[in-house]
Amino acid sequence: MNVYTISIRRSDLAERIEEFRRQLARRDLRFSDAATMLYDLLVRPARAQLENKHNLVIVPDGALWQLPFQ
């Protein structure tokens, strides 16, 4: 198992997640910028390790419980 530290304050991450959720709720088609930013922050650091994997288990904490990972 590898751990990746992200450089963002909890409050800033929570704010970005909430804005992403608001965009989805409004059916705002510009959500892709927020989705990409969250992907780059949370998933991209492990991208090489995720190649050729078929399953991914995400164990959220804090504001990440509010993020629709699907």
C-alpha cells in the first residue's frame, strides 16, 4: 500500500467538493473543470500504480464522503 499526501487544506478541499456537487445538482455542463481538478489532486498521483487494474477501493475520510467518485 502506498500513501500520497496532497497539498491542500481540508477546508479548501471541502469547498472544491461542494462546488463540484453544486454543479452536478444544477446540471451545469461546465463541471468538467472541477472534476479534472479533483482527479488531478486525488487520483493522478497514483495513476501509474492504477494502470491495468480492474478494481479500485476508495476509503473516504472527512469531506471525501461527499464526493461522488463514480
